[in-house]
Amino acid sequence: MTRILGHAKMPVEVTRKGTWAMQSRRFSGLLVIGILAIIYFVAGKLGLMLASLHASASPVWPPAGIALAALLLLGYRAWPAIFIGAFLVNVTTAGNVATSCAIATGNTLEALAGTWLVNRFAGGRNVFDRPQGVFKFALAAAISTVISPVFGVTSLGVAGFADWANYGAISLTWWLGDATGDLVFTPLALLWSVASKWRWNKKEAAEVGALFLLLVLLSGVVFGGWLAVSARNYPIAFICGPVVIWTAFRFTQRETAAGIFILSAIAVWGTLHGFGPFVRGTENQSLLALQWWTAVLSITAMALSAGMAERRRVEEELQQQKVVVETANRTKDHFLAMLSHKLRTPLTPVISALESIETEPAQTEEDRCMEPKSDLELEIAHVLLIDVVDYSKLLVNDEIELLQDLNQIVRATECCRTAEANGKFIRVQTGDGMALLFFRSPEEPVRCALEISKALQAHPHIQVRMGVHSGPVNRVKDVNDETNFAGSGINVAQRVLDCGDAGHILLSEHVAGDLAQYRHWQPYLNDLGKCKVKHGLCLHMFNLWKDNLGNPEIPERLRRKRRWKQESDIVRPVSLPHRPRSLLVLALVVAALAMVISSLAFFQRVSLRIPPSTSPEGAASKAMALIPEKSVAVLPFENRSEEKANGYLADGIQAEILVRLSKVADLKVVSRTSTQHYESAPGNLTEIAKQLGVAHVLQGSVEKSGEVVRVNVQLIKAATDSHAWADTFDRKLTDVFSVESEIAKAIADQLRAHLSGREEQEIAAKPTDNAEAYDAYLRGLAYTLKAATTAATTLGAQKYLREAVRLDPKFALSWALLSYVDALSFLSFNLQPTVALREEARQAAETALTLQPNLGEAVLAKGYYHYACLKDYDVAVRYFEQAHQFLPNSSRIPESLAYVARRKGQWDRSDSYFNDAERLDPRNVNLLTQHALSYVERRRFTEALRKLDQVLDITPDDVDTLALKAAIAQAEGDLSAAAAILAPLRPGADQSAALETQVYQAILERRPAQVITRLKEILATPDPALGYINGELRFWLGWAQEVGGDQAGAQESWRQARNELEPFLKEQQEHYLLIGDLALTNIGLGNQSAALALLERAARAITIGKDAIEGPIPIEFLARVAARMGDRDHAIVALQKLLSIPYDGALASGVPLTPALLRLDSMFDQLRNDPRFQKLASSAPKDSSPQAR
């Protein structure tokens, strides 16, 4: 058989037919979207004819209901029609293209949000079947319709097409028009677009016609102006109510919705003409009053109609049950009558017995063996049926090859191998697929289905559908005397399977109910409702779709039934109306709330009378009681090897155990960064556990002797300081991987954490088979775990990680860590941010993802590359959110999301992500420092100092933290406080931020003699590993010399600085800090043209729109250069901008400019006589984040 790219060659006719079908479906979809857009446009134009308060805001807005009904009927894919129609309506009415786009976006999002709420909480297209659904629909309409006025009125106000003073009135009109449109037009469109089970007879048709005619007449009486009562606006709207209520009682929701529409249309017409009880001072006020009444009437009538429909359904079901019982009784009576007829002669039984003795031969032993047993040996099986889609259309050779491929895939799954090894698995071949029977857990067939679905992604020519059910089966003999299986377990699974399309994994209600008991399955079970299948069997089915495995679409069979036979085919449970139960639940909720409030009030009073306990044991026990039981922290492992150089093994094994534990969603695991400051075996475990917020602590030690590694571990319950579990593992160095997996699995078992199939696989996964590569990886990992990240630690990590992937090019975990180290260095300037470094970060991340697409560390590394190297924040966020699925306990993910949000200027969201990360990693000093910097950038210095104090509680006397506190004092103008903090510090060149903060302090004080001496000592023997930092320090030396009056020395230092900085610019052409240093150096040398050219280059390298934190840095360089040039206008404009926004300062401390710094900084001396500068320098500092404004 000729094959092309591994697929069977399809006949030309089939290919053409498939192409034509796809084109036909595409054309049909575009046609529907076009028609819907036209309907929306026409309805919108009619609605805006009633706008009076503003041209774009109408209190009557039918398109909202049309859009919601369309999305409920056609699905979310119809949203382009809403957007197009809304845009055309508004662009031809008022505003401009931008405001029309904004309004269209709001209208589209409103319809999508309303559809999601109705589908999620109110029953989707069946929303009007029950009273509860009607009330939920009303709530969904009220909530979702807030979106459009927010988008619309705000955009019109910003563009100047709406008066901000009327913002509230326009928004209310807009919202009420949309909400009422949902309540009136959605039921009408939704119910009349679906065929009804109810068919009028002649009498009922006449009654409906009479009711509608009466409704028109009464509406005319109230709103038509025909009589004096309507012309004089008498409050008689209530006379229309009985007709609507009678319609709801006698007929279905369709007729009720039609009646409400007729009444609403006449009422709007009459109110516009000044007739009826709702006429007010203005046309807009009149229509608003009418719409409130219409909304209440619509909700009431539809709920009543739904209640009556539910009552009728129950009565029909009860009637059917009655017929069944009566039929059974008649059958029983007939049987008894026949029996009594046969026994009418007393001798009849005796004669029959004698006849049987004479005529029947004696039964042999062989006959007794051949006699079928009356009791079948039933057993419960968890059945997975697999069916090849369009199997009968394949050629015979293709059928054989396809089934062989499918058999190999199924046999290779972990679930099948494990079940077969345990002797609890049977595989039965069917004509176009197979049946897999598991006998241990209902999770087995589901996990197997997911494994098969994942494996089939590499075999797109094999299209299967799968059905799962748990039920009784029994072994039977087929015609070939082979063992086969039958029973309801197989039959129901077959019916479930028959409902699916290619890719579907459908579950019966029984299986879904079992899986729903586990939290990790609940998000992936999509309820498809009940449906009649073969032989009238009613099945409640669920669709499983997880991690892009399965098919998220509703099966075509169910979609077709819902579209055309909704009333007859979607089966509902036989039950009485739920109102009493709902009232009981409501009463219980209210009672519970009352009890909680009463308890809080009582305990608040008690706490005022009783002094707090002074017992530390009592306080500790109370704190521990609030900590989740399934929580653990892993303290640093002790290195007991004779060679202290083997400390990397202890660090690496501890870190790898933590990584495996962090992949268990059911556990709370504290990151290593929060535990690394503790000793391996501290004495106050209870206090440490309370600080970390965990109930258990793992201690351990590692000892290497020759080629053998011994790992001792003990799990301690912190509340009682008692051992929960302990063990010792002796392994060869080549098998150290298994220790980490065994320990992680044992801890999870001890804490009774539930492990999903994927989590078990990830814990047991062996990252590499190369022991030397793993040893190099552990050495590189140990460098990344150092408390301070410097150029030296980064280079050490790179060296060993590169060695690891050289030894094993398929070592995905090492590739991922190498990419992360590179990207972090590129962002933080620990290494020179060269193109080569960025390229290595990209290649390493992509290699890791190619090797293991579901490796959380690889996904995280790819996201960090996009964030740190490309500043492609939206793509980075998508990778971070995907990584969270694989690393649910990793604090690095919310931390990374906090960084992204900060760069995008979303400060409140950034704070929220920082708080999430700190809950997972409460003593991570880098995380706390970054959160502090986030406050510094907004000039919220009090909160920043609070975070820095937390850091100093963990790492007292940390030089960089103390320097940052001093920089805050400088920004507040408190030089004496800054001097007191900086005096004891003696940072070296590798602590450039702290060193430059000390130099800046001397410049602000105008007493630079000591720091000049210090800088000369350091620069006498420069460290080449520091890169451009040496040249930056020479710039600072020149500035200090200038302030000290040594102009010649300053010029010489700046010339040397320029000579040292310029070579780095060739490789780092977009390094805006380096460019800024060169600009300040050149202006110091009097080279204005070079300085200005560099400023333009810096402005191109980074912008505020691309980076809200560091984007303003070129503006600060501009302000400083312009000030030194004497260009007051440009300098002051730049300073005004800088003082109004949050950002990371251009100087080493990262503190943004403040009024106090303007008063003290010598670079601004030439501006001091300008009144504009004086105003800026005398203003009070304030929070400059956008939320504060």
C-alpha cells in the first residue's frame, strides 16, 4: 500500500468531497455570522431611535437579548457577529472609530459573560425550564450587562463625546436597557427557535389567539391613548397582569414570552407618545420607569410559567408510572386467572406428576453437568470501550495496520501494564476497536483513556472515541467456545461510546460520580445532561477533557438532539418541584449566618473581659491549630561527608526532594528559599514550623563514602515534636535519583496526600540515566541555591549545567535550569546581557520543552525567557499559567507573575501576586526584597521599610538590605539617618549597589574625600569579572572629585570611564544603563552632542510602554544631562514627568527621584533659581502609582 507521510493514500474523490464539505461548513458559518450581524445592526438602529439622554445610550436595547440568545444557541464562536453589528451600529451613530471599537468590545464581552454565566449556573439553553433557572437568568443578566456601559460610557467620556457629569445617568440608562433586553428578547428568541413538544389543537389555538387579542386590547386601554384613563396617565397597568398570568398557567414559556413581548412593544410605543402610567418629566425617565416594570413582570411571569411546566412534567411522569403499574396489575390478574383455570380439578396436579414419572427418563450425571446454572457469576468491572472512527471506510490493509498500531499504543500505556502485572486486567478485541476491563478502581480506565489520547497525538491518522462505565459483567462462551464478556457493564459502556465523536472520552454518570469525589478530577468533568439512547435507555453522560486531551466540543449527536428535539430527548429526573427544599436550604444558610454573627459578637465581648493567655505553649498550640495538616518544610540537609566539597550533594538532594513534593497539589510545601537560613537540626522546631506555616518538618543528612551515598531522613510533627516517620537509604552514586523519589513518595503517603496519576509519574520520573550528568547538574544546582546571586555563582552554575547537558543532551531538567539562569542573568545584569547569552537562554528553553513538553520547569524557563529577554509579557504570562498546572506549590510562578504585572504598570495586581508568593515562601529574602522595591518604586517608603525589616529579621546585617534602607532615608532627605546606617558598612566592588549608595551619600553631603580614597583603592586593582561596573565606578569617582573641587581629577576619571565603557557598548547595544552611564560621562567631559546622541539611543532601547519600571530611566538620564547643560526647559519637563510616575531610579540604589533628592543632588544645581524647579523641590512626596490617582 502506497503511503504518504505515514498515512494511507486517500482516493481523490474522498479528498475532494472532504474539501467541499469543509468549504461548505465554512461558508455556512460565515453566512450565519453575516445574517446575525445584520439582525443586530437593524435592531440596534431601532433601539437607538429611542435614545434621548445620549445618542449611544437607549433605555430600550433589543440587541442585548438577541446577542445572548444567539450565543446560547450557536455557541461562543458566533461572537464576531456581535462585534461587527455593534461596531456598525455605533460608528454610524456617534463617536469615532476608537469609541465604536470600545463599545463593540463591551457589547461582545457582555454577551460572552452572560452566556458563560447562564451555561455555568442556570442550565444553558434549558434555563427557562424551571423557576430557579429563571431567577438565575435574571441575576446573570443583571451582572453581565454592567460590562457594556462601563466600556461604552468610559470610552465616550475619555474621547470627549460624553459629559463626565452625566456618567452615572448615562450608565444607568445603558445598563437598564441592556438588562431588560436580555429579559424580554432572550426568552422570545431562545424558546421560539427550538421546536416545542406542545402542539395546539383547534381549541387551544383559538384560546391563544383570544388571549393575545385580549392582551392587545388591554394594552391599548393602558398605553394606547384611546381612552381617557391612558391619556391622563392613570396607574392601571395592573389590568394587563391577569392575561399574562393566565397565559403562564394555561400554556408554555413560549406563549408567555410572546405575550410579554407584545405587551412591552405596545407599552414602549404608548409611553413615547405620552400615554400610560409611566410618563414622567423626560422621555428617558419615562422609559426607565417602564423598563423597571417590564423587567419585574417578565421575571414573575416566566418563573410562573416555568413552575407550571415543571408541574406538568411531573404529572406526566406520574401518569406514565400509573399506566405501568396498572398494566402490571392486569398482567398479574390474567396470570392468576389462567392458573386457577388449569387447577380447577383437584386431581390435575397428581395426574400430571404421574405422567412425568412415566415419560421422563432418569437424569444422568452428565446431564446435570450440562444443565445451565441459574446463578450467574457476576463481577464489577470498570470498562473502557475504544472504537475507531470511520473504521468501515478503510481499506482492508489499512484496517489491519491501524488495529496493530492501536494495540501497540494500548499495550504500552502505564495503566494497562500495571493492571496486567497485577492480574486485574482483561483485553477483549471487538470488530473495530477493543474493550479494556479493569477491576480495581474506576480511575484506572479514565487514566488509561488519557494516556491513550496523549499517545495518539503522535498518530493523527488514528481517530478513536472512548466510553467508560462501571457495572456488572459475567463471563460467557461465544460460538468458538472462547471466553467473552456480557452484562450491563459492557452494554452501558457501548451506549455511552455510541454518543461520542472522534477524540471524545465520555463517562457514564456512575463513573463521573466516583471521580467527582476527588478534587483533582472535578474541574475536568463536563456535564452533558441526560439523553435517550438505544432501547429507550436514559443515560446521564459527562465529557472528560483535561490538559488538551479529549474533545471539548459537545458530541454531534447530543448537539443535534438538543437543537431539534430538546423537549422530547433531554430527559429530566422525576421529582417534585424544588421550592420547599430551596427554602429549607435558604433558611439553614440564614440561620448559620446568624449563628456566626452571634458567635463573633459573643467572643468579641469575652475577649474584652479576659486578658490574653501569657502561656507560650498555649499560643504556639493555637497557632499550629490554624496550619493545614498536609504541609511540610524541608530544612537544609547536613553534609556528613569527610570531604566538605561534597556539600553540593546535600544541597542538591534536598532541593530535588522539594521539587518533587511541590508537584503534589494536595500538599502545602514551603520553598527552599524560606528554609535555607535555618540550621539542619535546630532545637526550636515548633517555633520554626510556626514561622513557616507548616505542620511537619523534614530533617536529613547526606554522607558520601566512595561510590555509596547514605541519606538519613526524619519527618517530625511540629506540634508535638515527635517523629512521624524516619528511614535510612543507602544507594550507589549512580542510583541517587531513586532516593529522592522514594522519600518524596513516603512523605506524601505519611501526610495522606492524594496523588494523581500524573503526579505519581512526575515524582517517580528519572531525569537522566547518566550519573555523571546528574552529578554535574547537582553541582550547578547548588550554585543557584546560594543566598546571594552574583556573577561568580552564575558562572559556576553555567559551567556545571553546560557540562550536564554535554554529557546527556536529553537531560531536559538541566536544559531548563540553564535557560532560567541565563535569562535571570540577562535581566539582572549579573552577566553582560549579550546576544549570545540571550540566544543560549532561548535554545536551552526550547530544547527542554522539546524533550519534555509537560515538564513544569521547562515551561517556566520558556516563560522566563520571554519575560526577561524579550519583554514579551503576554506570552510569558501564558507560559507561567501553564507551568502552574505542573508546579502548584512553586512560589516562583506567582513571583514571576508579580514581576510581569509590575512591568506592565499593574501595581495592585503585582502586590496580589507577591502576597500569593509570600504565602508559599514566607521567608524568601529575595522575594521580600523585590516586594519592598515595588513599594520603593511607588515612593511608598513606609511599607517598603516594613518589608526590609522582615528581611533583616531573617538575614541580619545584610549589606544590600541596609544600603537600600539608607537609600530610602536619602530619598526622604534624612541624611543623618542614612549616614548612621551606612557608616558600619564596607562593601566591595562586587557589591556595587551598596558601594555606590555610600558614594552618593558623600555627594549629597558634599563631603566626598573619604569615598574618593576608597574608590581609588578599589579601582587600583579592578576585577575583570565585573565587566562594565569598573567603568561605572570610575564615573562615580569623577563625580565625587567634581563635588570635592578637583576638576582635573574629575576630567581624568571620566576619560578613563569612557574608555572602559565604550567597548562594552559594541556587544550590548541596547543596555540602557550602560548607555546612560556613557551619556553622563560625556556631559561631564563637555561633549554635549555625544551625550544627546546616547540619550536618543537609550530612549529607543526601552520605553515606558514596554516597561513601566525601567522605561522611565532614560528620562532621568535626560533630566540630569539637560540640567548639566543648563537646558532648564527640557530638564524641568522631564522632572515633572518623573515625579508623577513610579519607576526604578537610574542610580544604583534604584530609588526614584523625590523632591528631597532634587534639593540635595548636585547635578541639579544649575536649576535652583528657576521657580518651576523650586516648586518641584518643595512639593511633598506622594504615592505615584496609577491606582493612587
